[in-house]
Amino acid sequence: MKLRSLKSQGFTLIELIMVVGLLVILAAIAIPNFIDFRKEAKNSSTQAALGVLRSAVVIAAASIQLKEDPSNPTPKFPTFEEMQKNSFLDAHPVLKGNKIIEGANGVPKNPWTQATLPTIHFNKILNCPAPKGSTHPIETHQGWCYLESTGEIWANSYLNGDTPAENNF
């Protein structure tokens, strides 16, 4: 039986440096691509949540139109308070108590809400006086903006861009 010499075991310093160098190069190429996927994932999640919210507003407006006052052709949307509480209130006596957004979670979370805020701010609905493309003047980067007069709802954040105009949600 032949014993191996100590020199034939392990890797040389040059081999280890080459492997570490290759790993650093691969990481430098891969990490920026993964960071970019996070932004795309948040944007997709925001669009999905807005689809749910906008559908709920349209369905609620149709319910108000059909059940509350079918003779009035002017579209009526849920009030800001109803959207905030996710339930029809006294303003709509026939629908009172019904949920606007069904499901266990109710109002979906805005993925672009500032991460340092408490979780209650992620699905908060704010009464925004200006049309889409702006943010709530006081509570930026949290929840959703709702414009009661038109039924518009959008993400109350421009963290996916540099200005409110870049908020294309």
C-alpha cells in the first residue's frame, strides 16, 4: 500500500484565487439582474392589486346604480369612508353592511409603501384631492389614493420612479 504525500493533497493558492475571482465576476454580473427583478415584481404586484381595487370600485358603482337609484344615470362611486372601511355605510342604505372588496384580506397591500412604516399603512386608502399622477400631500409612499368624485384609485407612491409623474399605476 502506497501512502500519498502531503504535497498532493488540497489546492494551491493560485487555484483558490482563480476560483474566488471567478465567483466574484459571476456575482458582479448576476446581482444587478436580481435587483432589477425586485422592481419588476413590485410593479407587477402593484398592477395586480390595482386590478382588484379598480374592479371592486366598478362593481360597487354598478351595485349602487342598480340597487340604490336606478333612475339616476350619473355614476355614483363608493364614498371615501366606505372605501377606507371596505363596507357600504349609511350613504347607501340598501347595500349597507356589504363588503366592497370580498376576500379574507380585504384591501390589498401596496408593495411600494415605504418599508419602514407599520404594516397598517400598506393597505391604507387615502382621500387624494388631485387626479392620478399625484400623491397624497401629507402621507406619501403609503397605501392607495382614491378620488371619490371619479372612482379613480392609484398607488400613493413614486418610489418606482423619481417623480409622481412616473407613477404609471
